[in-house]
Amino acid sequence: MTDRASMPVAPDVAELELALEAVLFAASEPVPVKDLLAACSTVDAGAPARADLDAALERLAGHYRDRSIELVQSAGGYRFRVRQRFSAQVQAAQPERPPRLSRALLETLAIIAYRQPVTRAEIEDIRGVAVSTQIMRTLTEREWVHIVGHKEVPGRPGLYATTRTFLDDLGLGRLDELPPLDDLRELVDLPPDTADFPRPASSAPQEVEEGSPANPQS
């Protein structure tokens, strides 16, 4: 089978790939397809067709197949990222490392991801301890969770669910791509009640959609 990335291409196609490479390298977050199409409409050949854009993205990914960075698609669009096996070297070179996430925060996030939508009281029932306001504030400020509605019980507590940013930061396109719970247990001591959590189904607001906001709010 011929490697498309190694095949000769027309000058306008090569220019499209270069434009995509520049846009994606300059981006600090995933770029939606509609924005890539808009950005590439300025190349000499004019606005590309969606099929041409997809082909150029595939070729661009092929160029980086054996490099330390890779082109990936997540819920928010396309972006370049460092391959996992080089993450330790990148972190060692950072003068200021981000604070480590607490086990309590990771437990809470995992419960929301696999049980969503879920109320704070339900999270506390599963964990067996109170969930601090700081944990919920941190998850919200990181734009990993948000309130998608209210449960029809006394007090109408908020229902928490994960966001598109959460999927982007994990490099996922849909909720059903979340790893099995057994894999998560290597990182977090999840409460035993999580053993029967089903794999979450994709929800429309978090799938890749043209023109959708990154974090739709209810």
C-alpha cells in the first residue's frame, strides 16, 4: 500500500498543507474544521473543499508519524501535541510545573465522567465523604465540568457533566472513548461503588460538531 504522505503533490496541495501546519502550530487549543477551512481560504488556490482539507490533514499527520509530536483530532478539532513518551522530558524542562491534582479531585472527576449527569450529593454518596467547594471550583475553572441542568428533587441541585474541554485535554473525540475503569484505577483509588459504572455514551453537545461552542452551558 502506498504511503500517501510520500507521494508527490501539486503545488496548491503542498501550500494547503503548509498553511494547515502554520495554523495548527500557532494555535493554543484544538482548531475546529470550520476554522481551518476559513484559514486556508486565503491560500493562492482559494478555499479548499472539505475532502481536500481532510486529505491534507491526513498527509500532514503522516509527515509527523515518526516525530516527537503528533497531529491529533479531539472533540474541539485538530491540534499538535507532544507524544506521551516524551512528556517527562518536556515537564523537566518547564521552570514552573503545574500543581499536581489531588486524589480527591481525580476521584470526583472520574465519578462525574462515568456517572454523568450527577449531583454533588450523589458524588458524596459514592465517595463516602464530603466534596469540598474548592474541588468543584477547580474542576469548573479548568472547564472540565459544568452544570447541565437541575435534578427535579427538593432544592433542585445542579447536575454536573464533563465538557468538550475535558475531552480535548484527554485527546478524546467522544465520551465513549474514555478508558475502562480498570485503567483509571492505576491512577486513582476509585471507591468500590464505581465498579458497576457503565461506559458513558456519547452526548451530542460533546461530539465534534461544526459551529458548536466549546463549552455549551444550560
